[in-house]
Amino acid sequence: MPAAEEEMPVFVKKVFAWLGIAFLIFFVALRPDGAAAMCQSIGVGLMAIFQGFGDFLTGVTA
């Protein structure tokens, strides 16, 4: 029985991954403007994070 208990988290991860992909396709198909805005906001957030790292490294080396 331990093998079935170990496989369950892998199965759950796969189900959540497929649900996430399906939701992403559904979201892009029905609300392309909203999906584009979400991607843009994620990009802006990532740029802010990398800018912060850059500022930190500049401060450390200066």
C-alpha cells in the first residue's frame, strides 16, 4: 500500500498542472485583453524585482 500513497501526490500535481493549462487556454480564448494585461503586469513585476537586484548589487560593489 505505501506505493499508492506515494503516487497520489504526483497524480494530484498532474491534475493541477492540466487544470492550470486548461484555465490558461480558456482565459486567453475568452478574455485576450485581460490575459495580455495580466502578462504585462507580471512582466512589470519581474522587471521591478530584477531592477531591485541590480540596485542591490550596484550598492554592494560601489
